[in-house]
Amino acid sequence: MPEADPASHIPLHPLAFQVLLVLMDGDLHGYGIAKAIEEKDTRLGRIYPTNLYRRLRDMATDGLIGETQSHDGEGARRSTFEITKLGHDVAVEEARRLETMVVDARRYKLLAQRSGQR
């Protein structure tokens, strides 16, 4: 049974966090998730299907996302993924963790205090 405490899933792998963010916009199949992430953050580079589907499987096992099966008109099986309540709560916790890290980075002048400054 998945751990219901969001903090127990932190820190998230960067790809898992991106998956949760993309699924906040709505349910998607694996290819759609990969394309949305690649468009959103070009620094991640190409997302390989093997890595993505392994991550999706693990996230589903952990209860962060749900998976539904459907069949297209030609009988091919297709999985669609959705964020769960736990997944949403974990994304919130991860965002808070990252925000704290950004505050620390700014304190050490690794990032600009305001947009456009260094």
C-alpha cells in the first residue's frame, strides 16, 4: 500500500516532479507527458520512453498517479495517467522544498534577488 504521508516521498526525482506538474493540467498518455515536459523545460533534453515509463510505473505504485487503460479504434491498448490527491500533495511539498533551496541560493548570491539581476 502506498505511503499516504507526502513528506515520505520527498525529495522527488526531477522527472517525477515534472510529470506531476504536467498532469496538473489534465490527464495524458505517456507520449503526451513526454512532449509536454520537453516543451516546458528544454534543459531536460529528450525524454526516453524507457525512463519515462519506468518512472510512471513507480509513481503509480507509490499512489502519486493513477493509470487507466483504454483501447483505440484499432484495438491497441493505451494508458492514460492522472495525478492523485497524494500526488498533488507531494508536488506541493516538493515545491516548498525547492523554494527553500532557492531562498538559500539567493542568500549566497548564486541567483538574482529579482528577475534580471545577478
